[in-house]
Amino acid sequence: MNDQQHVTPSMSGQPADAARATDLQEHALSVRDVHVSYGQVHALRGADFDCRPGEVTALIGDNGAGKSTLVKVLSGALAPDAGQVSVDGREVRFTSPTDAQQEGIETVWQDLALAPDLGAVQNLYLGREVHRRGLLGRLGFLDEKAMRDKAVKEFERLGLRVDPRRGSVREMSGGQRQGVAVAKAVSWAERVVLLDEPTAALGVVQTKGVLDMVRRVADQGLAVVLITHNMSDVLSVSDRIEVLRLGTRVASIDRADASLESLVAAMTGGTAATGSAQPGPDAATTAEGDAR
């Protein structure tokens, strides 16, 4: 098995730089040759990544592959030491998650970052509350009806069964809480939604509900990045799979060409026939970096 299963070729008759620019413009969010080090630990070693509008792109890799570090770069939580981040083919620089949000990129972290004592609507608008018009708005009064009406539409659009008038997030099931977190991101995202292990600790029925929601989000035109260790989730919902190994992208596989054996082989450096693992000499070092 080759280290890189798929490499986008240059367009015929175009210089390499022009072909590369055209390729980047097809993607909602891309990184090229990104490096991140923590002292002597190299977490990303020239990593590439792409996601397209209207697709679910799964980001997978063994422990220590660099997934966590790459997601921090994509979300604006971490500035890379070197490399390029592009939105719609335009190079950008993120110094904080706010910069990424201004480019239409929202992230749902594994801990969800919800306020458990607030309701679904309040969480949806947390930090982005809508004030009433006129003097009352200037005095700090919120337009609760407008927020509730929009929240109901978002929940219905995603097929989420949540009563916005009752209870706090703390009282909801794990699947409902995950759904509220996804709805919050989708409500504000204009280009990309990053989902970090969205089905972790969920049961079978709740997992199916979340994956159905993920599919709906992509079908509505957003680029969805699914970071997960669950190969069943990857094979059931993704359109394309990006594989990291030792801080580098080693494969970009269309779902139609993917199987459990081929994904495991790409992650471990083995072959699809034998599945034997061939980790590089720096695997332990890179694992330490990704744990950060």
C-alpha cells in the first residue's frame, strides 16, 4: 500500500500553482503543509486536509496520529508553526476560535460546552442573544419569542425532538444534548461544522439519531468534518475519509472505495490484505504531542 492513496493531479495545461489554487477553491476549508511542534515533539509534520461543501468528511487516525492537533488548527484554537490554512481557496490566519467563527466555522467539542442549567433555546443563543427593538432592547431586554421561534425551526430542520419551553439541558438525554450542541453550531455556521467524537458514550438509538442529523447538515450545503474513532460511523455517514498517520495525511479515500480493512491499513501503515501494523520510529513521540 502506498503512503498516499490519493493525490489530486494537476489540471492539464495549467501551471502547478494555478492547478493548486483551483483545487483549493473547491474546498470549504483546507490546510497545506501544516507543522505543529511542542518543544521536541512533532504533532503535525506537513499535514494536509480538505473538506468540501455538502459533504461529510471523516478525519481518522490511530492514537497519536495528530487528529486533535489538526482540529485545533482548523477551529482556530491553535496557530500552526508553519503551513497554510485556506477558506474557499483564500488564505486566512486564525489567532483564536473567534477568527474561525467569523469565517463561518463552528466546532462542537466532545464535552459539548453547553450550560447545563439553561434550556435548549438559551444554549443556542448563549453569547449571541437577540435583544428587543427600541428602548427595551437598549435596556437589556431579550426578544425571547424571536429566539424561541428560530430555535424551533432549527430543531425541526435537523429532526431534533426537543421541547424548547421545558427543562434544562441537564435533564435531557445524551442524544438530545448532543443534538442541541450540533444545532447551536449549525445555526451559526456558514461554511463548516467540526464535530469532535459526536457519538461518544451514546447508545445505538441515540447514535443513529445523531448520525442522521449529521447527514442532514451536509445535505443542506455545509461542509461537515467528523472526527471519530468509530469506523462504523465513518462507513455509514461519510462521503470521504481523510487519514492521518504520524502527523501527516497518508490517504484521502472516497467512501465508495473504503472498507474497514482499507481504513485500518491506512491508519496503521499495514496492507489491506494482512492488516499488519508498521508504525514509524516516532509513533510514541507523536502520540505524546497529540495528547496535548
